[in-house]
Amino acid sequence: MRTVSIEELTALVAARGLANPRIVTSGNFATPRTTLAPLLASLEQARLNCLNAQPGLDLHDGIVPETSFVGAGVRRSPRLAYVPARLSTVPGLFATALPPDVVVVHTTLPRDGRVSLGVEVNIMPAAVEAARARGALVVAQMNPRMPWTFGDAELDLELIDVGVEVDEPLASHVAVPPGDDAVAIGSRVAEEVRDGSTLQAGIGEVPDATVARLTDRRGLRIWTEMFSDGVLALERAGVLDPGVEIVTSFVFGSEELYAWLDRNPRVRLRRTEVTNAPSVIAQQPGMTSINTALQVDLFDQANASRINARIYSGFGGQTDFTVGATHSPGGQAFMALRSWHPRADVSTIVPLIDEPVTSFQHSAVVTEQGLARMTGRSEKEQAANLISHAAHPDVRDELWEEAGALGLA
């Protein structure tokens, strides 16, 4: 690896003479903006493959945002190219359908012949490997603020062609106190978590509220695609099994969390093919998966991806963890959501979803109204539990009528 300026980098990419290069970059909250922005501006056309792209990156009309999980930064782009795929299968696409021409990762400064991908491993090791296999360019934005993490986060410098040194603040997140509905949902989910369980803990009001109510448990484990400050709180409370590594694929949270991550041997960041493989998830004892959705219907099918046929997010890891958790010994897959969508002002429990299904066959559906058990129930019992225990009271009569028309009552 050699260190270059941003101007030298843009010249290197231009010299390759690529008419419409595919640039694969770190996503979520580790996007290397300082390097990426001038690079994209220098190209007339390009495809930018970025997982969960966040707002703030200016994409001119020649840039096509391409992704298998749509972030807020590109959700309304008229040029969006959504590639449907479960998150666990996305890394394999770089060696087949989505070959990279340039890969831009966000890393630490080098140490002992290596860099670390820090807070975002995810699909990037596979992208780097695919780039090396086809002679594509691998670029590291090297940032002294990036925490050093272990596992698949560590890359040998020989895998990287050029590095750009940038001092860029990391995106951070400070959780707001969860609302009453989220507290009610989180409390019900927490009641179902047993000592020794393995958690998939994400970000948001409901996961935050759930994790906050687990401080009296012992021997919990973390196997998840991402986590935030709630996991740090569990660690400090002595809730987590000290003999088991904390495993995730990316992290988003406060500066305090990032400081805790730095060179912390307790935490291992693994590539998506590992964290999200249903077969590996199924091996985790008492795997407890907590996901959310836009809608759940009376057949226990969840839509977490689309609104009025327009892509909102994508499969993400929901299908991977729902399947993996339900095959784990003592595992549970919870679908947790509000019974009433506050913005759309509609019920989230519907008779039959008319969008593509993201996941189905959950252990239970949890709202602020109650917990509706699904596992081992007949389809009529499932529908009755959803209406009686999860649906908002204002729509229960209507749902009973629709259940009858669907042969569920």
C-alpha cells in the first residue's frame, strides 16, 4: 500500500478509463465521505454500491446508488437500483453479479502491517477479496478516529493498493428515552428472555427499551449483525457471559461506545457471511431475535421492506435471524412493532399484506397491546391471538370480519 492525496486518487481512478465503474464502499455510519465525495464528483458516471446509505453524501445525476438495503440517504432517489437479497447472500454477489471496479473502505491508521475496519466490517471483506481477484482498485480512507477492532476487521496492508489519510469525525448516536409504547413492547419482550440466551440486539426505541430491562439476567450472549450502546450497558452491569466473545458485524453508537471498542478483545467483528448465516445463528444457544416491520398480517407474514410497492429498506438481516433463531435450541424470533403506525395513522396489524413478504413464522408478535404467540398454533389460533393480543382495539372488529372472509375465524 502507498499513501496518496485525494487528487492523486482521482487521477488513479481516471487513468483506468472505466466508463461506468462500480464503486463499493463502507456503508451504514462508516461511509468514508471525505474521500468518496471528490471521487464521485470527478466521475461522469458510476454505480455506488453502499449498504444503508445515510444522508449527507451528494450524488450527482450520473451516480446510480445501488444497494441491497436502502438507507435514508438514497430512499427517494429516482436513480436507485435496489438489488433484492438477504444480507447473508450479499457478499457472494461481488464475485458474481456485482463485480467491483473500486472498493473504498474506512479504516484505522496502519499498525504492524495491518489496518482495522473498525466499526463497519459487514460486506466489505468480500468486496475487497472480489476486487483483488479481478485486479480492481482497493482504497483505504485511514482515519485516526476509527477504533481498532479485531476479528474479520483486520486487513493486511498487502490487500490495499492506496491509502488516503483523513481526520474525519465518526457519525455517532445518542439514544433518546423510549416512548411509552416502546417501553411497553420492550418490557414484554424482555420478560421472554431467559438467562443464558443469545441476543440479536439492534438500534431503535424497542431494542433500547428491551435491553434496558435485562439488567437482572445473567450469562447472556451477543450474536448480532449490529449493536449500539445497550450492549455496553449490559457488559457494565455484569449481564453478559464473560467467557464468550461479543460478536457483531457493525456498530453504531456514542463516542463512549467507540472508545470502549478500541482494541477491546471482548468484541469480535465478523463478516456478514458469518454473523448472518442462518446455519451459524442456529448454533447459538437460546438465540433470541428481535425485529420490527411495517405490517404484520393475520397469517403472521411481515412486510418490513415496501410501502405502496415502493422499496423502503429491503430484507436486511431479518430473514436470516428469524430463520436462524427458530432453529436454535431454545431459540425465539420476536416481531416487535407498534399496533398503530403514528405517521400513516393506520393499523400495523392487517388482514393480508399486499407487499412482498420479508419474514414469517415468528415465535410471537409483540405490540404495546400485548404478546401474541405464534409457534405451534394453528393458523386460526394465530389470527385470533394477533387480533386479541396485538392489534389496536379500534380495528379488532374489522379484523375479525376480515378473518372470517379469509377462513381464519
